[in-house]
Amino acid sequence: MPEPHNKPRIIAIANQKGGVGKTTTAINLAAALAVGGMKVLLIDIDPQGNASTGLGIEHEARNGGSYALLAGDVTLADAIIPANVENLSVVPAVADLMGADMEFATLERRNFLLRDALAQGCDADIIFIDCPPGLALLTLNALVAADAVLVPLQAEFFALEGISQLMRSVEMVKRSLNPKLEIEGIVLTMTDKRNNLSEQVSTDVRAYFREKVFETAIPRNIRITEAPSHGIPVLLYDFRSAGAQAYLALAAEFLRRARGRKELA
């Protein structure tokens, strides 16, 4: 079992386009790593709060959640709630995040709110940040706080247009606010080997981004879409399903890559 790190690795899970499997990947990759023995913290900064709901965190149990953390009203330790998976904890999202762009806009360190909050430290090995779609203040805070960005990319034509805008934003943040920021990798989601367009998009993405694309792709799978309504990851909902097995494979590949770069023990 991995030893705790003084400083966890921080990964923002982001894509400026919605509906690409971003939150699904956040929930299920975090759960798969936790099941494998990593101490994982998932921070939900998407006002929709789907990652929190998908891990069974009831609205009345969220208190101020990540909004209060960004506002400086609570400490990181106080904002963390245990999830329904061993070794996995959550800083949940609340509806107050919807006004964060306007409310925090006048603050001097508005782009560093999450980085400052995470500087308090925790005993996680890895922190995932589930970002809202778009590239506004909340996502910018995640990119400034993160060591790297993981990009879920749906295997469809329009997704290719969105990723170029995200890559430009990552480069902008790297130049001006967070020099250490890197691309952790691209995860192809909702793939369908029976669909010629899906296969062509997958081939094009791999040809262009090469080793940045994870070998493991996440297929379209009904069990993945059903699991959130039960408040559990697909691993707990149907361990034998193609979706659960894909996320386990993705977690194993994620660890191999990170350990190969000596980013995780």
C-alpha cells in the first residue's frame, strides 16, 4: 500500500465542452485508484455538483462545500467528507458556486483561491479536481492549483474543436500563472467500435497527440450511465461491466505513467 505523501499530486479534470464524460471520469478514476489503495481526494468545483451526487453525498450533508473552501470560510480539513468508497474523500459542490465568477471577481488573489486553500495540506496521495465546462474563474482556479490536466475527450467530431481551445488556455495559464502545469493525458470516452466516425476520431486524436493519449479508452456502457443515479461508482454498481473494467484499466495505466515519471510512489 502506498505511503502518504507530504504533497499530493493535483490533477484537474477539465474540458471546456460539456457532456464528454468529465465528471464520470472524475468519479470512476478516483474510485478505481482508491480501491487499489491510493488515498484520493476529489474536489468538486462544478456548480452542478454531479460528482458529489454520483458519490452519494446528500445536499444537506455538503455544508458550504468547495464554495466555502474557496471563500476562505472553512479549512480544507473541515470541508472534506468521506465518500462511500474506502480511501476516497470528497469536497462537495454546492449551488452557491453558480455565483462564484461574479462574487470572487474583485478579489486580489481570485485566480489563486484554490491553490491557497490546498496549501493547507491533507493526507491524500492524489487530488482530482472536477471542473465545470467552460474556461471561467472556477476552471482557471483549478488550472492554477494543479500539477497537470487530464482531458476526457468524447470520440466525436465537435469534441476536437473544443480541445484546441483548452490546450491554448493551458498554455496561457502555464506562461502567466502556473509554470509547472502539464498535460497529464487525454482519455477517449464514449467510444464505440461499431461506429465508423467514433473510430476515425479516435485514430485522428491518437495520430495528433500521440503518447499523450491513454491507451485505455472508455466505451459507451449503460452501467456507467446508470451508476450515478444510485450514488455509487460503476465499480460498486457492476464490477464485471465493460465500463467498470475500463476504468480499472485506466487507473492501472494512470499509475504506470505517473510512477514511470516518479510522480507517485
